Amino acid sequence: MVIEPEELLGEFDPPDSNRLYPELFSLHREIHGFSEDLDNLQRLLEIQKRLITAVLDAEREIKAAKSGDIDPKEWQYVRYNFLCLGDSLAFLYIDRFALKQMFFNVDNDNPKQGGGFLSGQTGLAGEVSLLIEAIARGVPAVLCDLTTVLRFGDVCLLGASDPVPIEVKSSKTKDARAKRQKKKIDTLTKFLETDQATDFRGVTGTTFRTGFSSPPRSFDNLLEAAISEAVSQGTSTFEVDGCLKFGVIADGKPDYDALFSGMNPNRTLVNFVNQIKTNMIWGCYVPYALSLSNSDHYEMFVRGEIIIISLLDMADFEAKLASDGVT
């Protein structure tokens, strides 16, 4: 089996170097250090101040590139990675399934439109003031536009089991857009509070929310070990639950036959994880910045120096479903 490099990386090849990379990688290490002391809210605030500075810097470069008729994709990619660090802050406090509710519209099942640029926002100062006030009162909070997953409100409070989006009033008068935004936030908030909603996300009738029955299982340690092995040997694989296989490539000439061994190409669902990152559509998944706690591995993944592939054996997967009476 032969796979061309563009199939693995997608249309965009991440830059090897960028002047904002040192700050990106430094903030990644800072967030993992902060993860061991989530009560240190002043540190949470300082991280976000650094994120704001970095995102604003990237946005200036994007605007300059567009003005000079230069492809801004590199700077868009760098900005996106900073926002994924913002996502990491939210995921440190709130369950992934609860955060998922903040990603989708309330009137249909499409992802809600993400926030725009921080630069030029007239209400940014007010949003930062609310962020500072919440943290001063002992409530962990994140600026929504520093994330990709928090798409409701301006500031999200993270002190409870569910996210609490807050809209900052920039003026006393409300236009039609502001009223629509408030109505959507109210609908989402009510759903999170009561665990049910009528005609929610375009589904007729009542939608109920229930807790997941088993605790989450993490395979981050297997991924980290596979990356280390791939760095030394070129290619590495590991399996999850028998039907799901992951491959890590850190060599320009990997052995694809070995990587795909034992799998029927016509019955295997292949996903190139790097494409999700480089196409900037990671969405409501657990941020890769959190899964990759090893700073060297994170840096290599951001630069595109390692490639991660998932392979789902459909025959084995269907057999597992069948054992539970599911087709």
C-alpha cells in the first residue's frame, strides 16, 4: 500500500519555524504545569493574558499578509494553535461532553460559528474586565474568543460541573443580533440546568441529557510511548480495544505494508489525524495540546514532523457491536 505525503498532511504543510513558536511551546509547558494546581487562578489569568498578546500578534500578521497579497495560512495556523491552548484551559475544568454542548447550535446540529478576531473588538476590554472580576471572586473563567470550543457568550465560568456562558453588554441598547444571541444562550443554559429541552437542535420532541455510565479511559500514555518509539525506529503502532489501531510515522520512508498489516484495505476506515489539525477543524475533541503532555512530542506534531493515523477495522468493530446485539 502506497500513500502520498499530501494524503497524510492535507493541503497545508505546517511551517518548521515561526517567530511565535517559542511562545506557543512555552505556553504549552505552562498549561501542563498549571494543570497540577488548578486552584491557582492568578496563574490561569496570566496564561490568558499571554494568550491574548500572542493571538493579537498573529492577527496582525494575518492582516499584513492579506494586505500584501500573501497567503496568510501560516499565521492562521499559528493563531489556531494558540486557540487550542485556550481550549485546553476549558477542558482542564469541565467534562468533555459538557463542553461539547458549547460547540453546536441550539436550533440545528451544525457547529455554531466561531468567534472573530480579538483585534478590533470594541467589547474586548469589558470582556477582560469580567474575566478578571470572576477570577478575583475565586471563580475559574476563560475568555471564549481565546478558544475554538466555547462558542456561546464572551466569558465562560468554569467553577461548576457545566460551563456557564456570560454575555458582556457593550451598550444599554440591544440590536436584533444581541437579542438572538441572548435567546440562544438562555436556551442552552436551560438545557444544561434541566438536562432536557423541547425541539432542541432541530429534533422534534424532547431531548434528554444523561450522564455517561462509565469513567473516561485515556490512552495518552500509549500514544506517547508510540511517538517515542517512532522517533527512534521510524514507525510505531498500538491497538485499542482490538478493532482500533493507531500508527505514528516519524520517518520520510515508512513501511506502509507493516503499518497496515493484518487489515483489509477495503474494510478499514482510515483517518489522518494531522489533517484535522492542519485543516483547523479539531472542534470539540479533547485538545491535542492536552493529550500530548510531552513538550517535544507536541512541538513535533505542531510542526508536522510526526504523522498520526487511526485505522478502524470495520469487521472487528461490527463483530464487537454484534456481541451486544447492535448492528
